[in-house]
Amino acid sequence: MKASKPTEQKLNARQAAERVARTLREQGFQAYFVGGCVRDLLRGTEPKDYDVATDATPPQVQELFPRSLAVGAQFGVVIVLEDGHPIEVATFRNDGLYTDGRRPIEVSFSNDPREDVLRRDFTVNGLLLDPATGEVLDFVEGQKDLKRRIIRAIGNSERRFEEDRLRMLRAVRFAAWLDYEIDAETFAAIHRLSAKIVSVSAERVRDELLRILTSGHARRGFELLDAAGLLDKILPEIAAMKGVEQPPQYHPEGDVWIHTMLMLEALPSKCSPTLALGVLLHDVGKPPTFRVAPDRIRFDNHVPVGMRMAEEICRHLRLSQGEAAQVVSLVEHHLRFRDVSKMRESTLKRFLRLPKFEEHLELHRLDCLSSHRNLENYEFVRSRLAALTEEEIRPPRLMTGDDLIQMGYPPGSRFKEILQAVEDAQLEGEISSRDEAMKFVQEHFPS
């Protein structure tokens, strides 16, 4: 009997990137790990992905690696698919003039890795590493900034931010995520140029904001956005929360801004973007509805106002319809938890079957812990969820409009009222079969 061939072990991301670099070197090209992967390796953390910088031109890279995608060949970028891992291979380059605050008009390929580093964003992202020897090439004192825990622009800060204005948000994101400080001159340049962030596309701003919100360091990120003068340019509705007082009996922690920051601080890393946005926006309707009544501070209709504002923000940030609907739903329902113990069974079950209800429940938990710290309603809902089966929350329908027609009811707007009443009775446990449903309709809705 012929022995079976041993299965070749799949490479991990680093091994795949090492093989790409080795192939380039074997053909006489330079090849280094570059950017975030080097930063993370030197910090002692495993990178999510690996980028390779080389003096091979995009056509030469594609010739060496037939399984590759020329996603940005005009800028020297080719994605090499190595054992299932996408490895970004970028040719050393010089950038020409930037006129749109995002991309150079033209690029010139180079043989000098130093030239390539000098056009990059921040010193901690400008390090090169030889995967064969472990040698680090550092032309910008990036290792020093890693030790100092500093985010510093490479070269002239204003020039770096004028080249790509999104870098202002990226500086904040890296500082928040890594728990680093932003270099004083770099920070001053962001503040001077902050008004220009509005020229960046909504999609790119959205992506950076979501990365900040889901980084596990959302509070620091938003406080840095505020201090840098960026927040009131991209999300003035959130900046408006500062100084908006709340009734101390319900919110001993302070104003709407402090309350929201405390909730952001509690958001875990890699939480869902919709939960993060729901937390950020759940009280967005409070600043425009603030008033001081004789008895206490009030925010009349802040939920419907907040829903409209959240919908507009989601539209501006180009969220998908499904994501926007969930964010608005989180804003809409966040106050309903205060009434859960008094709800009819049918009302409670409808509440519990809201799409992604776990996000509603988590937002409520964070809301409580960031204010009065009373988790009574949270625990009540958890106990009801544990006690109820899926079928009890979402039972099969007992009747349809066709059934009503067969019973002699003329089609019309009354159907909705009748069918909802039938479902209410079913959710309350009063009826459980089609026959009981028909009898219920005949008794309560005579034709």
C-alpha cells in the first residue's frame, strides 16, 4: 500500500511575508518588512498583517508572483497572495506634489529605502526590518519614539498633514490605541490645520472614527479629538454635549459629555461598530432639548430628537442602511428599560425580540454603570431572557389575513388591529392554537 503524502502545513502571516521577502531577495532586490508590522513586532505584539517594501517595480513584482493583484500599481502597491495571506508589497518611491489633500499627482520609484521612509506619516510607522537578519533600519528615530511612547510626524508636520489630511485623525487613533502621547509640534500642527479635516471624504472619516470607537480606548480618542480641535469639525453634535448639565439625582457623574465619555471608556476592544455608535449617540438629543424646569433639569422629547440627529449623522458618515437602522433603534429604545418590570408580557416580549437585542441590553448596562449604577432593570431583563424560550418570544403565527377573509371579514385597515390583538393574546398566554385564535377574533371583533 502506497504511503500518503504528508499534508504541507499552512504558513502563518509572518512566514508568508518572510517567503515573499526571501523570493525578492533571491532575485537581487531589496526587501524589508515596513510600517505597522515592524512597529508592533518591536512593541512585542503580533501584527495582524505584514507589508513589504522593495526596490522591485510593480511589473517585476507581478512577474515574480503570478498570484497578485495590482490594486495600486500606479502608486507602487501590489497585493501578493502567498499561501492565502494578502501581503502588500510596495515599491520604494518619492511622492510628487499633493493637490487634493489625499494623493500625490505623480510618484517616482526609487532604489533608496530612506527616500521611501521620509514620505511616510509617523516615525513609529517609518521603520524597516530585514526579516532575514532582524536588522532594523531607522532613518527617523522611530525606535526612540517607540521607547518614549510618542506619535511624531516624519519631517515637517504641516506638510505631512497637507499631503493627506486624514493623517490628523490617524495621529489621534494611534495615540489612543497605543496609549502614546502626540508630539507637541505634531499636535500643534493638527490644531492649526484642524478646519481642513472637512475636506476629507465622509467614508474615510467614518472608518477612522469607527476604529477609534472600537479600539478599547474610545474615551481617550474622543478627548484627543476634542483637544486637537477636530471633534467640533467632524461631529459638532458630540462637542455640543460639553457643559450640558443633567439632574444630579439620576446623573451624579456630571454633564452629558462626562456621561458619554464614561460609557465610551467602558466599551471593550472590538465591540460592534453599531453598539459603539449607539453609545456615542444615545444622548445626542439632550443638548438641543435642555431646559431648566421648576422641579429639575429636563430634556423634553430628547429621544425622538436624538433619533433624527442620529439618522442624519449616520447618513453623513455613509453607514449602510442596516447599520444606520440599528444605531437609530439603539437611540430610540434606550429609555424603555426603565419600564420593563411594568410592561405587559406581550410588550416585553416584543421588546426582547428587537434585532440585535444584546446591543440594546449592553448599552443599557453601560448607561447605568456610567450614571446611577442601579442594574435592577438590567438584571430583570436578563432573568426574563433566561426563563423564556425562543418560541415563547417569537411564537409561530396563529392567523393570517387570508384566515380573516375566510371568516368573512372584508380586507382593510382593520386587519392590522385584529392580527396584532391575536398576537398580543398569544404572547400573553391566553391562546395557543388556531381554533382559539378564531374564537378570540369572533368574540372581540364581531363582523
